[in-house]
Amino acid sequence: MSVNKIIGIVLIIGGIALSLFGINKISDSTKSISALGVEISASDNSSKNEGMLYLGFGVVVLIGGVVVIRKS
């Protein structure tokens, strides 16, 4: 197995991990509670933005890993 394939596999695994972390961060940034028929929700915009950055960077790293494996 060549070094490029190993680097590509590591990039793919890292991209998937970053994407999952970003998705979890986005989903955890919004909370809601229902009391007496009234639903109250709160959103943390900075956490949501951070999750979007992780998700975007994860997708870029994932695509980079696929490109590295295809070239080798």
C-alpha cells in the first residue's frame, strides 16, 4: 500500500469524523421545551456557526481524501 493511499484513507476518516462532529454541534445548538401547551425554543447562533464550519471543513477534507486515492 502506497503512502498516498494511506494519506487518502486518513483524510476520508478525518472528513467523516469532522462532518459528524459538525452535525452534532448544529443539532445541539437548538433546544426547545414544552410546558403547559406552550413551546419555547432557544438557539445558540455561535455554536450553530461553529458546527457549520466543522461540517464544511469535513466535507472539503473528505473530498480531498477521495481525490488523493483516485490519483494514486
